[in-house]
Amino acid sequence: MEYIASGKPFTFPCAACKILRRRCGEKCVLAPYFPPDIPHKFATAHRVFGASNIVKMLKDLPAERRADAVSSMVYEANARVQDPVYGCAGT
């Protein structure tokens, strides 16, 4: 997300980079899927899978399948947080 203030473009970091406290560059793999206004989406996925595993999974997939993978990871992470034993399988 880019805003122009006093003639200079200012880019907000994605939710992932904000939570991980790192610089969010143009080549950030996580930026398209974790917008800055929904930080809990990444926080939950990060808590269950870890940031490096999320990045590895996304880099292994073609670009057109990454959005589905992220929504699946977020769904599974939410289920795992609600039910730590069974997760998505539930009882």
C-alpha cells in the first residue's frame, strides 16, 4: 500500500513484515497475501506454521495457487488455535 506525503511515496509494510519487524521490500513474497490492515491473519498463521515455513511453502507454489494456499493455511491455523488436538479434523 503506497501513499504520497510531502512529495515522497511512503509504503506501509505488510502485516507479516510489521509483525516480524523487518523491512518490506518490493519482492516481499508475503505482501500480496497479508495486507497491513489485517494483522491477525498473519499472526495466527505465524503462530502455527512459522514465518519461514510459510515463505517456503509459497515459494514452492506457482503464483496462481498461492492465494488459495494462504487461505488454507489461515483456515487450518484458526482451527488449530481453537482445537489444539484435532485442528481441522475436529471431533
